[in-house]
Amino acid sequence: MITFQWPWLAFLLPIPFLLRWLLPAKPQSEQSALIVPFLDDFPSRQAQRISTQQRWPFRLAAFAWILLVIACTRPQWLGEPLELAVNGRDLMLAVDVSGSMDEKDFIINDQPYDRLTATKYVVSDFIRRRVGDRIGLILFGTQAYLHVPLTFDRKTVETLLNEAFIGITEDEPQTSIGDAIGLAVKRLQDEKNESRVLILLTDGANTAGELSPLKAAEIAAQHHLKIYTIGIGADEMLVRSLFGTRRVNPSADLDEKTLKAIADITGGRYFRARNTEELNQIYFILDQLEPVEKDKQFFRPKSDLFYWPLAISLALAGFLAASRLRWQ
């Protein structure tokens, strides 16, 4: 259907006609006349021709004015109502970018990849599925910093996550889990939304920062921030050396006890991701988090139509101006 954003401007329509009626008429200048004593029908045809020439510019100008007023009311085409998927969750992602995330113990399409690349591969798909949530991104290594504030723009979050690299926070290969939690609490504590979730992914233990992980978890619980922790890294991998092949545990530094305690204190849950399949399954489980019930919201797309009557009106005005110059 067609709607008008400023319909009250239609009251401008009679202004030229009122001015023509109220203002005094222009005095006619005296002109010489040629009297023809024969051909009685000649004067009537000449008068009819002059009358026609005087009327069509007026009618054309009136039509141009009507189109101009219609354009001023800004006509729009209103589309069918579309339901917006809004569940109102504030979801913060905290991703470890310390040096240990460079360990290549994940397999994607039969190729070995480091832990951060595997995280990007899985989390990017998770972000795309979180329609209606506000998502933020925290990167932490030696220091924790807010990489993306809470936003509905999931594409930007995904892009900036994929641009992150190991050591982006500091050169030293350390991990500040407590500071990452504290930063999430700071960014979410003023939000009115009661559904606040932090998903923290790391492959090590807290070795840096000013705030201990358990103390940060207690603060998070006081602010009703639920934390889901993910310990990433394989349990074993084969390493070749000059003395042959041996099995090693690349996740020996993973502090699962602390990660479980963080989840328990805040009412969340701890997950263990030893490979890409497990990591992907974890995010599918997290994807099933109960959304906050809200009233349905609808959106009707609008398309502007004002440029059509405006273009025709300007074209008619240009034609009238050119015709007047030609007559002169």
C-alpha cells in the first residue's frame, strides 16, 4: 500500500489558485488591431487559437505544481509486515589469544590447524546463528581488552574475530582469565537486560592479570552474569623427533579445576573441546540457551516513491521555461 510521511503538506496545493484569485489582475497593454472586413469566420478561429495557446501552459503548470506537492508529502510504498527475531540476550565472547593458542592440534578437512584458527572456524558459525542477540567480543592474553562492544551487527563481530591473531594483546605468552571475566562484568553490569552470558574459551591457566579467576567469578555471580567455560586442546598428539615418534599432552597446562569452579560459581557449565567436532558440538549446545521471552516485534519495509512525481514536475517546469524563452 502507499502511505505519505508528511500528508499535511497537501494543504499547500491550493496556494497558487488562491493567489491567482486574490491578487489583482495584471493590466493589459494596448495593442494595435487589424480589422478584416471579410471572412466572417476568420476572427473566431484566430480567437480560438489564441485561447488554446494561453490555456495549455496554465494547465501544464498546474499539473507540475500538483506533482510537486505530492512529492513534498513523500509518498512511500509500505511492504508486508516482517516479524523480527528478537530474544534480547546479551552475549559476550571471551577468546584466548595467548601464545599457546598457536598449537596445531586441531584437524579441519584433514589438515592440521592451530587452536585459534579452529576457534574462529566454529565460533563464526555460532555468531551467524545468534539472530536477535547482542554480541560482544573480548580478546585476552597478557591483558584483556574489549575488541567489539555489544552490538546486533553479527557480521562485524565475525569479521573482527577472524582478524584477530595470536599475540594481539601482548608479546608475552601469558593468560589473564580473571581480567577477562572482570572486563565482561564491567561491560555488562549497567545493562538492564537480566539475561547476561559470558562464553570464555581458553587453553591454559591464569598466569597474568590483577584479578584472580575465582574472585572474578564471585563478582560475576553478584551481577547475575552466567559464565560458560570451554577448555580447548587435544589430550594427546604425536610429535616426531630425531629419536622417533612420541606421544605428548599438549593440554598439560589447562587448568580444568579452575574453569569448572568458575562455571559452578556463576551457574554456568564447563565444556571440554579436544577436537573440532567436540568444539562444534559445544557451541550447538550453547545455541540452545533459553531466550528471554519478549513481545513480538514487526517491521514493514518502506520504499520511497517521491522521486517519480518530483522528476516529472521538474521536467514539466523545464519544458515550460524553454517554451517561454522560445516565444520571447
